[in-house]
Amino acid sequence: MDYQVLMDKAIEVSKNAYAPYSKFSVGACVAGGSGNLYSGCNFENSSYGLTICAERNAIGTAIAAGEKEITAIAIYSPNSPDCRPCGACRQVISDFCAPEGIDVITQDEHGLKIRSFNELFPERFRL
Ligand code: THU
């Protein structure tokens, strides 16, 4: 898989973020098991706790399209190079990736960074 394509989609969708409260825009793009790509951005709410992160929006879109698993995720914030997923999103990603984990792609001034999900979220809870 071309991770730059995944990242470019995360960058593109971050422009649609609805983040009037934090002013922190995030975009994410996941690859589904079929190979199709699904993008999502964060969208906040005046009741702050209802905010949905970009990662969970992208995963929800993949699930709604019929995907059963994700095989990689790219995350981008113009506010923060190398933006990693929050704890809640790590748990959500966990349910849709294989036990051996997936690649988590971010980008900093040196280019793409690829981390192993299992290193980001060791000893994760699974039923
Ligand atoms: N946010 C994400 O979309 N993904 C993350 O992994 C971290 C945080 C969003 C939530 C909120 O809208 C804003 O960034 C600031 O926390």
C-alpha cells in the first residue's frame, strides 16, 4: 500500500474538520480490508464531550461501507506534526485491526513516520 496516498487523503480531509472550540483540526484515512480507503475529520460539539475524533469518524465510515477490518491508518493535523491517536481512538482502532496490529502513519518535517499500533497501545484489551 502506498502510505503517501493514505496520508494525502488524511491531509485533504483535515481541511473539513469542524473544530471551532479547540481550533485543532485533524484528518484521518484508513485502509479497509478490501483495499478501499475511508477518510474522516474531527467534528466538535457545543457539548464538548460529544466531539468525535477524526480516527473514529474514518473508522465509522469504513464500517458503514461494509468493511470488517482496517489494515492501516494515517493521521494528520496541521496544528501538530506527528499527531498520534488519542487513547479512546486507540481502543476503537484495536477492535478493527488484526492481533498483530497495523501500521499507524503520521508525518513530520522529515516525512512519513510509521509506527506499529501494538507499540503505541501495548497489552490492549480484547474480548
Ligand atoms: N482529536 C482527533 O480528532 N484525533 C486525535 O487523535 C486527537 C484529538 C481532535 C478532538 C478535538 O476535536 C481536537 O482534536 C482537540 O482535542
